[in-house]
Amino acid sequence: MDDDVIIEVTREEWLAGCRRALANLGLTYSELERQARDRGGNFESAQAHVLWVSIGDSVTAEELGE
């Protein structure tokens, strides 16, 4: 069995996933980004921190429709 699994998604699929993850946390990307930058990485939850690590600077608020 090959352990190397590659999953490819389109840009739109990635953005949709980012939107869902943010909605699940009740945050906008701008709010998440502010926690990362203005608060020095002091996130309001562990889940917010994990999401930032996952999506970080891979998207923009504008791309997400904010």
C-alpha cells in the first residue's frame, strides 16, 4: 500500500472549504487575520489557531467575499 496520497482541489474548492471552516468558527477571515497579526498570535480559541495555521496567508478577505 502506498502511503503517498495527493489530493488536488481547485482554487474555488479551496476557497469554499476556507469559507466553511470560518463559518463553523463564527469568524470572518479578517477577524482571524487580526487575531494572528494584531494580537500577536493570541487566538480566541485553539480551533482558530489551527485554522490560521492551515489557511494562513493562502487566501485574502476579498477572495472570500468579505
